[in-house]
Amino acid sequence: MAKVFVVTSGKGGVGKTTITANLGCTLAKFGEKVCVIDADIGLKNLDVVLGLENRVVYTLLDVVNGRVNAHEALVRHKQLRNLYLLAASQIATKEMISPEDMKAIVKELYPKFDYVLIDSPAGIERGFRNAVASADSVLIVTTPEVPAISDADRVIGLLENFGFAEKSMKVVLNRFKVKMVKAGDMLTREDVQSTLALEIIGVVPDSEDVIIATNKGLPVVLNGSVDVSKVFENIARRLKGEEVSIDEDLFRSSKTGIMALIKKLLGKKRG
Ligand SMILES: Nc1ncnc2c1ncn2[C@@H]1O[C@H](COP(=O)(O)OP(=O)(O)O)[C@@H](O)[C@H]1O
Ligand SMILES: [Mg+2]
């Protein structure tokens, strides 16, 4: 039986799709059988981030409408053969799919997988409720900025009302900038932890490599920065129940910061 995680946030654009794609790839690299589901209906971009948009034939909506079953709708990743995607439909609206539909789909899939990761829309409307309905655990993505954190806090309250226990909710702190934290210009991991009062399961550095990789349709863990990849490996290990210190992630973040600085200096010299 798979572990079913929903990746969500309060604020939009904080990195849910990036985290879902890279974590999915990393777990698959570790030999786990992984299904990622794009429940951000109407926007659809998990397929693009994974470089699979040309291979999508059926979507979540086709499964809901009974045209195909969930397994028939899956797209297999090109390099990572034990990673599968269930894509979102661009033409569908969130109202065309109900939380019960999502539950039925995940129920059909989870006996065949080790992990199911659901990429959710931000916020609190129907799409969000669809995405969380079928999950047993939640990864809440936030950046270390006050508006993102306060929206995350609101969503955590909502998830509690939906019945999620504290231990089934973890925070992924994304786009962390060690330099700014050191200068006192950004919230620290401790600040975030004490505001949200949940375990932080990963600190992902802010990295140009993530943006470059996304634009190429190859997640950063398959394509770019060793340090960012290492952070996703740490998160995957923690999900699997291993003890990996969060300081490992912060060390990688500071290395990423130094690399960015060196690149910038070299670029300036050349220019
Ligand atoms: N760690 C990171 N470093 C740099 N850019 C990032 C990082 N995480 C996400 N991004 C960028 O932020 C933007 C929004 O990310 P995305 O994953 O689409 O967010 P969401 O799914 O929450 O809307 C994308 O352009 C993505 O490349
Ligand atoms: Mg997204």
C-alpha cells in the first residue's frame, strides 16, 4: 500500500509543483514505485516540469468520466521507469471533480505504488479539498516570507479541521537564502518552525538551477545542482523514516549560495 501525500500551500507560486516533481523523481531514483498526480486542474504543469506533456493522452477527467481507468491514464517517465504521472486536464474545471472522485482514483492506484504524491492547488477552494481528500499525510510548502507563512498557518488550521493530526503534517521550507538569513533580512528556520508549530521536513535552497531545470522540462534532481539534489534526497530519506539532520539541508543551502555568488562574480568579470 502506498503512502499518500498531498503537497499543498496557502499562497500560490511557492513551489508545490517543483517539490512534487523533484521528490517524486528522487523517490523513484531510490527504487520506490511512485505515482504523481496533478490535481491542479485547469493549470496543469506537473507534466511540463517532468517533460511529459507530449505523452499525455488521458487525464484525471477521463478517469472521472469513466473513459479509462486510473492505470490506463498513467504516463510513464522517460528516464525513471518506476515514476508515473496522472495528468490534470486543462479544459476541466475544479467543479467537474469531487473529493469522492479523487478518493476513488487514489484507492485504485495505491495498491500498486509505494508513494502517491498529489500536487494540489493553493488555498482553500474546491480544488484544494479535492486534493487533500484522499491523502493520509500533508506536505505544506512555504517560502520564508511573512505572507506565505501566514497563509500556510491558515491552511494548517483548515487541515486540522479536516482531521489531519499534527504528526501527519510536515513543512517544506522552499527558496531559502542563507545569505539573507545571516544578514537578518529573512526569517530563519526557527522562526518558521515556531510560527507554524510543525516539523520542518526539508529546507530547499533558492537556486537558479531549479528555474533553468524547470524550463528544460527536466527536474533539477535529474539535471542540475548536486546540492539541491542532495536536499531532495534528504527529504526522501526522512519520508522513508530515516534520521537525517536538517543541518544537512542548511549546509547545502549555504553551498548553493556560495556557488551563486561565484557564478555572479565570474559573470561580472566576463561581462
Ligand atoms: N527552490 C527554488 N529556487 C528557485 N526557484 C524556484 C524554487 N522552487 C520553485 N521555484 C520557481 O518558482 C516558480 C513557482 O514554482 P511552482 O513549483 O510552479 O509553484 P506552485 O506549484 O506552488 O505554484 C517556478 O518558476 C519555479 O521554477
Ligand atoms: Mg503548481
